[in-house]
Amino acid sequence: MTLGKAVTKAVIPAAGLGTRFLPATKAMPKEMLPVVDRPAIQYVVEEAVRAGLEDILMITGRGKRALEDHFDREPGLERTLELKGDRDRLAMVREASELGPLHYVRQGEPKGLGHAVLRASQHVGDEPFAVLLGDDLIDEAEDLLTTMMEVQRRTGGSVIALIEVDPAQISAYGCADVTPVAGETYVRVNSLVEKPAAGEAPSNLAVIGRYVLHPSVFEVLEDTPPGRGGEIQLTDALQTLAAGEGEGSGVYGVVFKGRRYDTGDKLSYLKAVITIASERVEFGEELKIWLKGFIN
Ligand code: G1P
């Protein structure tokens, strides 16, 4: 019986090719693109650790070695900084390697998000687990993941995060049809569809990249045929769980109203970098003054 088991593991799919950022990602993983002074992926790992998930599995692939290096110790660099007495930088360099045990498994073939998540089955075993996608950064002050873990514990199903989007944008996301649950802040997900055409979407509620999943999703993924774009879609597996009955079925949604930054394409990445930079105490105010002048 999985109901009530604590979530302790996070899975971070990071095998995507990053074609939207070529040529920057020709020789570098897209997850390493800097957001101010840390690679985007570090924000995601830090979010998982803040939520108490210190056992992290990253699904990587060919050309992703920089991810492992980033989260590993770098004794040569650390010694140089130590000799220089540069304690601040030394602390920042060490921070990334102190984020708890990171594990890695390669996806092997780029067969979609559902296929990537399925690669985590052996590591995760028979426990609910979190999935964090690197394109979505959630503001540090929000506790979305903790809320989702609580909903998972209470419902025993799987939990997705949703945001309201302009109906014209829904075709870039998974989309959910939901029903409110009396007396609760979460909703019940009736059905899900991956990247529907604007006119065919059941709602304007878009799936964002945070999930807390019941392990029965693995069995469902094994039997999920390729869907949208010829890829095995996590959304399709969740649709099966939403429509199913019995242990592990049932999908619930937490509608997120907080701050989220999208780093998924060039324009939204630039907006994310500027927003996050403008909030840094070291130079945020100066940046905002400069931006005003630049616009004028
Ligand atoms: C994936 C999911 C999609 C979700 C999105 C959130 O799509 O398949 O359902 O809405 O992440 O970022 P991708 O952006 O990887 O194409």
C-alpha cells in the first residue's frame, strides 16, 4: 500500500537536445545555460533539496557530462580559491557539490519525457516520487512542491501542477480538464491532452514542469504508445491514471498562482534572466535603473 508513504526522491529529466537554443547548445547541455550566475539546472536541484528531497536522479544522455562535473567536487579549483583567500567564491563553488547524493542514468534514446521518466523506475522503486522539469523555474519563496507532496499523501494518487494561460498559448503545454473538490484547494483531473490545438483544448489550464507521481505510473508508461510528436508522453500516461480505477489511479491538480520563470525558449529565457537578475540585492536596483534608461 503506497498511500501515505513519504516522498524522498526527485527525478530530473535532463536528456533533451536543446535544439531551441542552438548554436549555444551545440557543445553544451541546455541545462547549463546560466541564469545570472548559476546554471538553470542548479535552481531546480536546489528547489528539490529545499523540499526535503535529497535523493536526486538525473536522466541524462550523450553530451551531458558537464552536468555531472558541475555537481561534483573540483579540488583543483577549490585549492586555487583557498590559496587566494577567496572564501565567497569557494563557498559558491562548493555549494553545487553539497546538494546531496546525485545519481545519473542515461536515457539512451530520445523517445520523449514519458520514456525518460520510465528510466527512473529501478531507482525509485515502489514509492511516490517527484519529477522536476528544468525549463520551469519556481520562485524560491514558493512552496509548490511541498504542497503537491501533501496532496499526494492525502489522495494517494498522482499530482500535477497547473497554471492558467492565455488560450492562445495552450498548444505549447499539456492541458487538463478539471473539477473542483469540495472543501479542498486542489482539483480533480478528469482528463489530460498533450499540446492540443487552441480550438480543441478542454480548458486554459496548462501543465507545468512539477509532478508528484504514484509509482504505478511506471507500469502505465511501459504500455503507453508514442503519442504527440511520435514520443512517449508523460501526459498520456497520466491520462490513463486519471481515467483508471484502483490503487494508484486518480490524478489531482494544484493550480499554481505564484511566480514561475520559463527558460524553455530564447525570449522567455531572456525574460527569466532579467526578472531574476533585477531581484538580486547586489545589482538589481542598478539593473532596473539601466533598463528604464535603455527603454527610453
Ligand atoms: C513538457 C510536457 C508538457 C508540459 C511541459 C511543461 O513539454 O510534455 O505536458 O506542459 O513540459 O513545461 P515540453 O515543454 O518538454 O515539450
